[in-house]
Amino acid sequence: MEKLRDAINRARAQRGPDAAPPAATAARPAAPEAARPAAPPLRPADDTDTAWAELAAFDPRPAVLRRNRIPGHPDDPGFPVIDLLRTKVIQQVRNNRWKRMIVTSPTPGCGKTTLTCSLALSFARQRDFRVIVCEVDLRRPAMAATLGYRPTAPRQGFSDVLDRRTTFADEAVRIGTSVAIAVNQSPIRNPSAVILGNQVSDVIAEIEATYRPDLIMFDTPPLMASDDTIGFLRNVDCALIVAAAELTTIQQIDNAERELAAQVSVVGTVLNKCRFAESGYGYGEAY
Ligand SMILES: Nc1ncnc2c1ncn2[C@@H]1O[C@H](COP(=O)(O)OP(=O)(O)OP(=O)(O)O)[C@@H](O)[C@H]1O
Ligand SMILES: [Mg+2]
């Protein structure tokens, strides 16, 4: 017995204090429950989780996404670039404690809606970063068509949420577990009156209080097309600018940056529709 104890002590001394226990020791019968460190308790679902879970689920169809240039699969062009942009946005908003971001452009057709939807899908892959995406383009709404979202039950539109004719809970749909979108099905006649309404900031604050997203992202009209976006700026912290190669001039980008920077932080400018993207980014002819 004495020899056996000596042998065990020698072996322990050789292994050192941090060595893993030998297989024989690990295979010993389990210690009683009380002796084990307590497992961390599962986080109980709170009101926020319930609010998210209660949103109707929407699963965009891959064929629609591909047709509309939304990278939804790792093999799709632009997939790594969009994920890179998503991660940079997450870093910036976290570092600066920004909570609300618009996506805008100097002129029409630069790809704001395509980029917003691409980011939404990319955020949905992230899961631990909750994002709400709202369409504030009430003149040429395109998010529903871009994502192939056709509600089965009649829905009104995010413009009606802003105007308090319906609730966000009734209007929004959830992509995965961490992204909610609220879109418009058709243009409305008085967009400025809705967007510039005094109730808008309260509506957004209520959405934020209920769903506690890490970020609310707004797809907005082009800056040069109307006063909608400039008027909406008082509701956000920051702006992401989308410019289109061979379409947007440097002067237009400069003007947009200056105009936005007078009221909010500018996250950056994305050069879209670039036919000669660097091969290192693996994106061929896209963003
Ligand atoms: N990277 C891209 N390469 C080629 N075409 C693109 C790219 N991104 C978007 N498009 C196309 O450009 C058109 C306009 O895109 P989108 O609707 O996203 O622009 P927008 O800036 O939201 O327009 P609007 O100013 O009308 O809101 C669409 O047909 C879209 O498929
Ligand atoms: Mg658009």
C-alpha cells in the first residue's frame, strides 16, 4: 500500500499541478451532484424575447434572393464582402454606441435597397446581434419585392406604423431569430407629412423599448430626390452612404457626406455596382 501511494505521488510530481487527470482517474464514478460546480442557469425568456418570438416568421426564397442580387448563400457573389461590411458596421456601431443608422445615397438607383436587404440577411446569420430593418422610402418602396415578401394576411406597411394606424408587432416579420423587417407594399401620397410627423420619434423609441435591438437600420430615399431623408435624420445617429460606380460623381458623394455630417455621423461610403472590384475581395462585378 505504502509503495503504491509513493508511486502515485511520484507520478503526480512528474506531471505537474496543471496536468490533466489520467484516463483511469477521469473514468472514476461521477462525484455527487453537490460537489460539482453549479452549471450556469439557463437565461429565462424575458419580455423582449417573447416580443421577438411573437413576430411572424418570413423565410426569403433563395431563387428570389439570387435574382435580386442578395447574397444568401456562401457561393453567391458578394457573400464575403457583405459579411465583411456587416462586421465593420457592427464594430462601428458598438464602438460608438450608435443605435440607429440610415442607408442612403446621393441619387436614385445606387443600390440602397439591395444593400440594406443584403445586410439584413447577413445580420440574420450573425444571431447574437439583433437588428430591425425598416423601410422609410415611402415613395419608391422596394424591399418587399427585393426580398420576395408577399404577406399572406393583409398588411398595411411601415408608413402606417409611423402614422400610428397599425403596430410594429402586427406589421413586422422576423427573418431567423435576430432580424425583423418592416416594409411598405406600395407608395403613399403624402410621404413627407408622415416622415416629418412629430409622432415618428416616439414610435421609433417605442419599437426600441419593446424589441431592444442592437441596431435599427432604415432604408431611405436618395438625398437629392426629396427632403424625406434630411427630415428623418433627427431620428438617427449615423448614416451609411451608397454610391454607384460610373453613376455617382465624387462631387455628389462629397456633398452627401457634408450634408449628412452636419447632423449625424457618417459610417462610410460603399461603392456599389463596381465592375472592376479587387480580386482579393472575391466579388467579381458587384459591390
Ligand atoms: N451591385 C450591383 N450590381 C448591379 N446591379 C445592382 C447592384 N446593386 C443593385 N443593383 C440593381 O440596381 C437597381 C437599383 O437597385 P436598388 O433598388 O437597390 O437601388 P436604390 O438605391 O434602392 O434605388 P432607389 O433610389 O429607387 O430607392 C436594381 O435593379 C438592382 O438589382
Ligand atoms: Mg430603394
